[in-house]
Amino acid sequence: MNLSPRDEEMLEGRHGEPLRKAMEGLVTLGRAYNAEDMVDIGYAHIHAGMAMYKDDVELMEELADAGAKVVVPSSDNIANADLVNWRQTGAPESLARLQNRAAGAHHKMGSAAAFTCTPYWAGHWPTWNMHMVSIESTVTIFCNSVLGARSNRDGFFAVYASMTGRYPRFGYHLDAQRQGTHLVRVECMPESVSDFSALGFHVGRSVGGGVAVFEGFARRPTMDEMDALGAALGTSGGISMFIVPGVTPPYANTEEAFPNGLPNDAIIANEAGIRTTYEHFTEGDGSFDLVHVGCPHASFEEMKDYAQLLDGKRVKDGIDLWVTTSRSVRNMAREAGYVAIMEKAGAKVISDTCPMSCHFACTASPDPKLGVKPPVLRGIVLDSAKQAKYVHDMVRCPVLLTSTEKAIESAVTGSFVPRFSAS
């Protein structure tokens, strides 16, 4: 690799051991992918230090104690507990205390302890052509596909990049990677954010790690719909980017997304595909203990929608309704009066975590002192295909996927309301 003089200095340890270690990791990554050189990054979304894996927290503390600092604007990914009000989720105090240690390390390093999978709703908004890094696939996909920034799915290397301000030039940092591989013809307009999620999960199975180009939407999708589409595409497939011509910078039309010519075949996206996803995630006997909305972490507009759906209603006794969002959006929604409406209805408005990332997950820390023991759940009603997939895999209880409106109706009535009526 061609390294700059400062890259070489960091690699030689002339700027301290944390930067030497970080640059060594980035150089190893770059050589593995035949990167020619490094790029300057303008933003990083980095590892939270997950409390259910004590070594994760200790690793962040070691970096912070050694003097590591982030040198670009940086935000932290979702955590294992709501650090503001962990009791409302039933999290063990030991888990919350350990997660707070990770937060302390991030404050010491200078990163914004946002603890969210949607930092863009919290004000972190990388711009077109900005090189960036992200540990979270949803962030990578949104920033590539909606904002036109340049990011791979980076894992812990995002932390090293945040410390050095540098990253190897490969993958979606290259123009050659940022072009369509699969054409998707949309033959029906999804009716809701949940439908976009279901459609994305269906299409992602066919696209794999490619770049899907969607044509045929009857209107311009909203940012929330694009967010849900990308999150689901990245769950069933391995994508890092999709393209909606006229929305994704800089592609004005389908032809620009395929500079080497359109594919001979197209993936058809229709109501049957949307139904397939909902049916795939309808498990068990229909009983449930929890309804969850807000995956990825809800935007302010989604919080407004939840409040309108819950206004004047009451969650059924014996059912929990979780609304998950970033602490920044929760504060905005509280000031607007939406949190009060939701809480009056019996909902729990939760930040920093979600069902697949909290103590519900079966992949608990091996440290018995944490006392992490996941509850036994009859089922969880969800409005996100991404959350449904990971709850199924990690919480290991039945999932029931439906639309946001019907998920909240399920919470109020205590009976599961499917997105589509039985035919």
C-alpha cells in the first residue's frame, strides 16, 4: 500500500501505541483487499462496547485509558441496555452498570455516546462523496444509498479509523463498486414503512451482496421508507448499497446506475413478495408478551405517527409495548408532547437498545456475575423484517410480523392483527 508520511509515522509508533495499533489494523485490512492507498474519512459510527461481552467493554476502556481519541466526528452504535432508564426494560443492574462503563470510555475518547443504529436521525448526517466508516450495516446502507456518502461494512475497524482519520481505499470507496448489479422492477407501491421492510427482505434474498437498482416506484419513497428498505435488504442479503434513481446521488436514471448496460433479467417486486415476508415471519400460535416498533431506531416522524396511533388508547394489561429510538429523538419527541401521549397509553419509550440487542438475546455474556438471564417469551409482535429475523435468531422466540398500525392495534387489543387478512 502507498501510505502517506503521517500514516507511516503512526504505523511506526511515533504518535503513541494506540495509533500504532490502529494503523497496523487498517494496513492489514487494506492489504487483504488490495487497497492501493488510504483515504481521509469525515465521519465514523463505531462500536459501542457491548456489555453482554465484558471483553468488549474492557477493550474500549483500554483504548481510552491509553489516551486514544477520535479525530473525526464519531457516534456510537446500539448498546445492550437503556442507560437512561434501564429498569423499564427489566435489564439486570449489573448489565446497565457495565454498559455505563463503556459509555465512560467513549466520553473519554471524545465520541458522541448516541448508542443508536440511526445516528442520522440524531444529527449525524454525512454528505455526498464523504468517505466514512460504520460498524452498523443499516448506517452503511443509508449513508451510501440515501446520502451518497462512501462506506463499507467495517466492524471494529471503524474504531481504528475514527482514531486515525484514515481508511483503506477499497470496496464502496471506489466508483467501480458503486454501480448496479441487479435490476428490481417494482410492480406495486408498498403502502407503509413496514411494507418497504418486507419488500427489502424479499429482494435481499436474490441480490445477496450486490447492488439492487429499483425502478417503478409510483412516488418518491420517504427517508423512513428508504431506511426500512435498506435495513431489510442488508438483513436477508449482504448488501452495502442500493440505488433508487432520482433519489440516490448522483444517479438520475436507471441507465446511469448500469454504466456497462442493463441486465438481461430483472427481479420482480410485487405484492406477492411482500406477503411472502409477512408469512415467513408469522410463527407460533399467535400469542405474545411484547409488541415492538422502532427498528431501525425510530425517526421523529415515526414517533409522531406512533403517538397519533396511540392517542386516547390503552395498551392491554399483560402486554408490553416498546417504542425504541435514539435518546436525541426521544428528547425531541418528549418536547413535542409525543412521549407523554405514548406513555399515557402504556407504552415504554426506550433508547440505546432494542429487543435483539438487550438482555433478551440468548448470546449472553459467559460471566455469571452479570446475572444476564433472558426471559421466556411466548412471542413478539414486530413491524420490521430486520428485527423479526434477529429476534428469531437471537432471542429465539416466535415472531409475528405485521404493519406498524396493526402492531399497535395488537398491543391495544391483546390479539395479533396480521398485515393481510387470510385469503
